[in-house]
Amino acid sequence: MKNNYQLALNGGKKLITKKFKRFNTYDTKEKDAANKVIKSGILSQYIAAPGNFFDGGTYVKKFEKKIEKYFKVKKAILVNSWTSGLIAAIGALDVEPGDEIITAPWTMCATATAILHWNCIPIFADIESDTFCIDPQSVEKLITKKTKAILSVDIAGQSADMISLRKIAKKYNIKIISDSAQAPGSIYHKKYTGTISDIGGFSLNYHKHIHTGEGGILVTNNLKLARRMSLIRNHAEAGILRNDKLNNMIGFNFRLGEIEASMGIEQLKKLKSIVKSRQQVANKINKELKKLSGLTIPKVRDMCTHVYYVYQMKIDENKTGVSRDLIHKALVAEGIEYLGTKFSNLHLMPLYQNKLAYGSKGFPWNLNKSKNKVSYKKGICPVAENLHDKTYIGFQMCQFEMSKKETELFINAFKKVWKNLDELKYKKKI
């Protein structure tokens, strides 16, 4: 087969002929907010020294207060990206080189590289096969004397099993950070996802539910951790003059500007309606796709909600008679964009596999000679690996508005492929 379009069924005519409208939550309110800041001439008010502006300017502080009220937390801290947020969160835990932090492989690379940033060692736990979130049973098996924290990931739009993770954290006296980048506004047992751990937070980059172009939000109910994250955000050394007890407090310029903060204030007002709209679309898709044999739709955890950043599914080849990869090609041929079969297995990235990248001594933190017995070989996360290799298929709902017509086209493309699985089997042979 020369290209995917040969897999368009029923005579090669693809079902979706026009690109779906891109997701966009911006209107005149954000424009007016940004213009107001520009006219003021004050685009940032941070000063890396003690004083009223160590923690930012008018709009940064106002946005943080709005976030605290919305998510019902004691402290919110804005940063210039969620990657910055993860680095600040880990640094706030008073980590030391060689400390271990357990996280999931099924996430964006920054989750783990934020751990490496502090010369700590990422330990990859497997994920649950139905929610794709970190598996608490796998986590507990990996606890050692060097374990400092669990970096949980609320992947695709819903929370990890926080009840189980908190029991583990309490048992071993370790902290939990929630990477809730993809799940703002989702609910876990009557609380917002990301607010139940020691530190949580969300991404504000352009294709998230709400955004400021780039940016991140840290939330916590621990004022000591909040203070340390604030220091890390703004060069840290400025705090010495306040007689703060500093330890491992390398600081950075992780500061969000006044323009972004002003737009974020307007975006936050829209979060509930955006989440509701995304859930309504997903509910329509769920109703129809659950009828297709061999296709598993997203599972939503009991007493929780899902905000569907990605619509994650599984394909059972034993029931379809056709491989995941071939079905994917057929769906793409029908015109579905942003439909993927691969997702991160971070432990198999070259960073953790290729010693040549760092010379004969291996990793920068000299893992080969350390007392940490860590393996990144294939097989340590069998659930995540099997999903990646054979069964996973995911649609990036975050990229599109998903009108009623577009939702129907999406559903009908799946129905068409399933109706013609026999034809697809035949195409595989030629």
C-alpha cells in the first residue's frame, strides 16, 4: 500500500472531507485584557529582591487569588510553563541527588526530566490498563529507602487513584505531586483533581482546556511548600535576606508576565463551560462507540469526572480480526486527524537507554556507579508497553471544537470502518 488513502473503504471515498475547526477559547475579552496591560506599559513587575514585587505584579497576584478561590486551595503560584512548575514542585520537596521519585511512563517527557533536573532518579511504575493512570500496586512495589515522592499523572483528563496513593504516601512518609496538566476542572471524590496531593498543578499551554499561550499553575495547601516554590520561581537567592532556611534552593526565572496573567483571568471564567462542552461531546461518542465489538471506550473512575483532553481507547484484535495499526490507518484514511496509536513509554526513550549519549560512564548522575539499582529495560512496565505496541488508539479531542456535525462524522467514520472490517482484512492481503 502506497499510502493510507488506499484504505478508505467503499470505493476509496473518505467520509470526512473537510478539516475540523480548531479549538479556540479566545475572544474579545482576552484581547481587551491584554490591551489594557499593554496600555499601562507594565508588562511585568517581578523584582528578584525582597519587597512587594518579589511575588509578581497586579495581574499575576489577582490571577493567583482567582485560582485559589476556584480550586479551593490555600495557595496558587503561577509559572511560565508547567515544565517549570514540575521543576519547582520537585525542588520544593528538599530533594537530594540520588533520591528516587516514582512516576508513570505514560505521560509527556517533562514529567520525568523534571526529576532528572534535580539529579534525582525517576523510577517508572506501570499504569492501570483501563484508566491509563499510574497503578498504586506497581508504585508500592517500587518503594525503597531512597524514595522521596510519588509524581502521579492525571493522564488524558481524569485523576489517578488518589485514595490508594495517599495511603501509600502516609505509610512510607513520602510526598505526592500530581501532574494534572491535562485534567483541569475534573473532579475526584467531590474535590478538584490536582488539589488532593501535597502539590498539584495544571498546564496553560495553547491546546489545554484554558491557556495563556504558555504557562503553568501550581496549587497546594502547604504554605511551607508554597513558599519554597515561590522562591524557586524567582531566583531563590533573594530569600536569603529574609532569613529563609534554604537548602537546595537553586532558583530560576519561571515568572509569568502580566499580559498572560490578565488573559488567564478571563480564561478561568470559561473553564466550567469548556469542560461541560467537552463532556457532552464525549458522552455522544461514548454512546455510539461502545456498541463496536473489540473497541474499549474510556473508563471513568467511580465518583470522578473526566474532562477528555485525549479520548483514549483500546482495540482488541481477537474480536476485530484486524490489528490496531490497520484499523488506525483506515480511520485516518477516512479523514480523522490527530488520531494516534503510540503514546509515551518514557523508560524506553534514548535518554534512559543510550549510554553513548553520556559517554562510557553512562548517565550524568553516574547511575551505573550509584547504589540505586534501577532498570529501564523493556518489560518493567508491561501494561504501558502492550498498550503502546498493540492495543492503544487515542484521539486528541483537545485540538478541535467538535461541533455536532463534526462529532457525528467522527462517530460515523468509526462505524464505517467497523462495518467493513472484512474488506479491511482483504486489503491487508493485497
